[in-house]
Amino acid sequence: MPTTTVLDAPFANATATVNDIVLDVQGLNVDIATARGPLHAVRDISFTVRRGETLCLVGESGCGKSMTSLAIMGLLPKAATRSARTLSMMGEDLSRAGRSRINALRGNKMAMIFQEPMTALNPAYTIGEQLMEHYIYHRRASKAQARDRAIELLEKVGIASAGQRLGQYPHQLSGGLRQRVMIAMSLMCGPELLIADEPSTALDVTIQAQILRLLADLQAELGIAMVLITHDLGVVARIARNVAVMYAGQIVEEGPVHEIFARPMHPYTEGLMACIPVPGRTLPGGELGTIPGVVPSLVGDLKGCAFRDRCRYAQPRCAGDIPVRRTPQGQQWRCIKTEDGVFA
């Protein structure tokens, strides 16, 4: 019979050593003040990312993926508050760092690629000015040094005639080129941590594949710890080592990609997998799986499993405390369902 362990510390990474952990997030919460009370956008999120590792955060829109990334980067809106048992990068406590220290780290040791480059890039400045600005600030480099670095990285991300591109404005570039510029910008100072928030969503399918391949190659070459946010499980299969599935502000399942794809344990993950067409098994014109219902409100007191109103396995005890279970292979899920399919 399979062995399942109930965890005392939910979604803790038991295999990561202190020396190779770049990002350590334990018990992260983000609350947003609303007229009806606090909205619990992120609830008790825990994960670690090691050097050279890619973790994918997946889930439907509104599940808290982007809010998690903004909380790590210190870019939350004014109405949001952040708390965590641990929030550290390379051993440094980000939750206690002041604004000046966060500014020194952001764009330098930790960088972010935003979902829509046209809104992330300033239309009033050239590509070169935007690439060079924070390299000069963080590295105290000359303009000539910053220009050389910008050209080097534009070439690395596959942009031809890089020197000429420096004088262009964002609106003069295609969507794919703008996203490549964003990637080059994030790498200017050689960060230890890279967060990519759905970097291929706004692009057509062909360019998406190129951008994802580029990110994977750069991550492997430079040994960066990367958090990739997406709602596309196909992307996860191609690029990630570990995946964390989010629902209603929580991680409901986490573990190695091959384990979760082979045998999803949480009913929500199972439902997501059923929505994906499988070559050779899904007939042309055939129906794909669906998840009925809607995401519950995250305002006010929240108890039990947030997925229970949409779950075909739901039972009365799903309204109470939900255990987090773990297999010896490192797969973890938040459900009354055990590894052998028993609801206990």
C-alpha cells in the first residue's frame, strides 16, 4: 500500500539544503482591504527554489499567482499587506528589509519579467536608455560599459542589429522583440532570482515557443533560480522541474512535474489535467473536461477546502480542517484524499 505522510509544516521542501536555496517562502499571506472586509488574496503559501531550478506556479486567473510574485518583489499595491513566517533570498530576510535595501536588490539580485511588455516598458524612453539605466545605478558603471552590456544581452536573447535597436522606442518593436528586450533587461545585472509572470501570454503560438525555449536555455546556462507563473500546463511540462498548483490563494498541490502529471492527487489538479487535449487519445471535435462552478469569494473568514463546492468528491468534513499529505517522492497535496484514493 502507498505510504502517505501528513505534514506538520505544509508544503515545506524537505530535500533542499540551506546552501543552495535562493528563495525561501514560508507562510506567505497577502490581504487586501476592501469595503466588505479583507480579501485574502494569498493564504499560507510555502515553497523553496534552489539555484538552477525552475518552479512553476499554475492555476486559473485570480488564484493569487501574480500577487505572490509581487509580494516577493515588494511591489504590492498600497491597499495590500504582506506577512510571512519566512521570506528570504540568499539568506537575507526580505520581510524586514527597508525600502532602500529592496531597491538595491530589485533589478540587481532579483528581477521580474512582466506579462505585458508594452505596459512594462516606458514609451517615452528608448530601449537603450531603459536597459542601461539600472545597470549604471546598481553597478556604478559608465555609459559605455552599460551600452556594451546591453548589446551583449540583446544579442544573447536573439535580437539582430542590437546596436541599432538601442535607439528605438518600444512601439517600434514587435511583441516578440519587446518581450526579448524585457528578458535582456531582467538579466542586465546577473540576478540570482528571476520571476517570469506569464511571459508568453500576449504572444502568438510560434513566438511563445521561442520565448520559452530562450528562458529555459538562459536559465540552464546562467544557473538562475526561476519562478515561472503560468496557467498553461503545456508550458509546465516543457520547462519546469517542480510545479505548485494554486487555487483560491492557496497551494493545493506541489511536487516534481513528472509525479504530478503522471498522478495528480488533488481533485482540482485532476480537473485541470482533464481539460488538456491528449494527442492520440482526444478525438478531433471531442469534448474536453471542464470544472463546474466558480471560485469562491476570498473576503472574510475562510474555512475548510475552498474547492469543495466544485469538487465531485466533496464530503461534509471538507468544511473542516484539511490535512496536507506527502508521498516519499515529494508530492504534496491539501485534501482529505489519501494516496491510495481513500477519503480519510
